[in-house]
Amino acid sequence: MKYTKFQYLYPPRPDNAIASAMLNYYEKRGWVAQYKKNGTNTIIGISPNKEFHAMTRHATEHKAWQLTPHIKAELARLFPEKKWFVLCAEIMHSKTPTIKDTIYIHDCLVWKGEFLLDSLFIDRQKLLDERLITNVEAVSHYVCDSEGKIWYAKRFEAGFKDIFLSIKNPKIDEGLVLKDPNGKLRSCRGASDNSAWQVKCRHESKNYAF
């Protein structure tokens, strides 16, 4: 489906939370895990002329934050085609005490002017892999730029429970999001359109039990 101008798309996100005791169940089902960052879930639109849009999962503009000139320049370098791209990312800024002006990319909805309706999660990941996997990496992500402000989420196929238990700072890493690699992208017209093929597992805090 052609995507020729910026239109808001709700980013895929899990509605359902699971206890850590369920991690092995999803691992055996062949799902994959990504770290769940303590950020603001955002879609980032990149126009053919390299104009940028960043909107929260509530379909609102960010009130106190904008894409920095550095991030804009690096996204233009990483996605140079004169076509639309829409990325899903966590903005690491207002919620994390030590990490600022950083984006953590974990999915994409539009690629070279095509809305990826009915595409599989794993196929969208392969598109991002070709652009964003680098030889500079941390435990949870690859670093895609020289200043360390653009991160690309790693995928894990095994060891979910050990990864979850290894998280030391829930103020940065809240837990894991588990995703069905064969989950199909639905319309993105509603906040829950793509919740069926993913679940979240979070460390306890004052705001939630898991």
C-alpha cells in the first residue's frame, strides 16, 4: 500500500503483561525477545525531502522534546532514499535519569514509500537489519551512529529468563517484550491493532506488579 504523505499510524505494542514464570513458554513457542526500554513509545516519519515527524503512541506531538539535529542528520544518512519511512522507537530522554536524546529503534511500518500492511514482524526486522546492524553493540542493542544516540534493538531467540533476571536497572530496562516473528502487521488505525502478537514482561515497580 502506497504511503505518500505523513499519516499517523499507531505503533505496535503489547497490551498484555505476563509474569516471568511464563517466559519459557513463549521461548518454546519460537517467539523472540527485545529489551523493553523505559522510554516514550514513538513513531518517527522520515519524508522524501528529509523532513521529520515524531509522535507519541497517543497520536500527539512531543511536548518537551524534539529530534535533535544530530539524530535528524544520522537518520537522513541511514535512510537516504527519496521515499517515506516510518520507524517505531522508544525516545530515551524524559524518563531515564542518565540517558538523554537517544532513540531505540525496534520496528518499522513504512519502507521506501510502502505501508507494510500484512508483513511479518521478522521480515520487517530483516529490512532494518540491513541498515542498522553494526559492529558496535551493547547488551540490548546495536549503536548506529558515532555519538551513540541511535540504537537498534537486538533480538533474542533463547535464554529469556536469564536475560530478564540479568537486568540490573529497571529505570533503563523495564523488562522484555516478546514478539511472534510471524505476527502480521494490521491496519495501525487503533492502539491495540497489533497487540495480539506480542506480550510484555516487566520488573516490579511502584506502578505495576510485573
